[in-house]
Amino acid sequence: MTEDSISFFERVHEVVRLVPYGRVTSYGAIARYLGAAKSARMVGYAMNASHSKDVPAHRVVNRKGLLTGKHHFEGTNLMQQLLESEGIVVIDNQIQDFKEVFWDPSEALNP
């Protein structure tokens, strides 16, 4: 990894740490907030690299509210269990009431 990708990962982790309890955001929303709108996949890579860094990666899902990163968590349903412990309803790997629990860093962090 280059120095730029590491600092990008750190910036992603900083944003994810700000996602409120009981809310979720998307890879694309984080990428847009960081000024890298076409880098949603890189945000996903940053989430994969975050599991030992006190980053609530379970709060990051795809733009449709699907738990696309769940296979990177230990156990078969850990991502879903973590979300449900925060009051988020998940059915068939899909967050219910996605628009209500969605947190957009561009709106929240740029008043």
C-alpha cells in the first residue's frame, strides 16, 4: 500500500468512528464526503482493514442497505447481531427503514 492509501484508510476510519449509535452509512456516502466520489470500493477495503482499530465497521453498508461486508466479520451473523443490538432491524441481510437510519456524513459534518 502506498502512503496515500494508508492516509485515505485512516480518513475513512475517522469518519466511521463518527457514525452515531443506531445509525448506518454507506461506502459511497463516505467516499463522497472525503472528496473521492468514485472510491466506494476503496472505502470497502478500508473497512476490511479496520477490524482491530476500534472502528464500528458494522455501521457501513452498501447504498441499498445490504450487509455486503458481513463476510469480513467473525462468525456467521456478527455484523447483523451488532446492528440489531443497536436497534436496527435487518431482514434477509437488508436494513429495514434504511432511509430513517441512514447517516450522511456530508450533511451531518458540513452544517
